[in-house]
Amino acid sequence: MDYPHLDKIIAEASRLDPAGVAVCFPCSAGSIEAALTARKLGLIDPVFVGPRARIEAIMAAVAPGLKDIEFCETGEHPADAA
């Protein structure tokens, strides 16, 4: 599919330094993949906020071998991460 408006936004944002982003409770493959894709495009510098062991278990399936993500560990409930 073609998304010209989104492509324009990404192109403009790519000219800037990556934004520091707290990715709150990324406890699904989709949320981790989205953050890592934005990171790969140079749009964000993510910090994953949530239960580290749980997030790392999901990351092992989504992006095996990835070790350079910053974490802010919280409890197991989404409100803890908020």
C-alpha cells in the first residue's frame, strides 16, 4: 500500500535527531516491533518502561540478540509503568 502523507512525515522527521521516547509497558510483540522499527528509521531513541524480564522474553522472539535497549524497570501492572 502507498501512504504518501505518512511517507512525507517520516522523511521530515528523519532529518531531525531521534526523539527520546518512553515506550510504556511494551508487553506485546507489536508494540516492541513498532518501537524497534521507529528506532531503525532513526526517529526515536526508546526506553522501554515496564517489567524487564517479561519484555526481554518477548524481545527474544521478535529481535533475537538485541541487547542495546535501555530499560526502566517497573512492576508487572501497566499502571506501574505509567
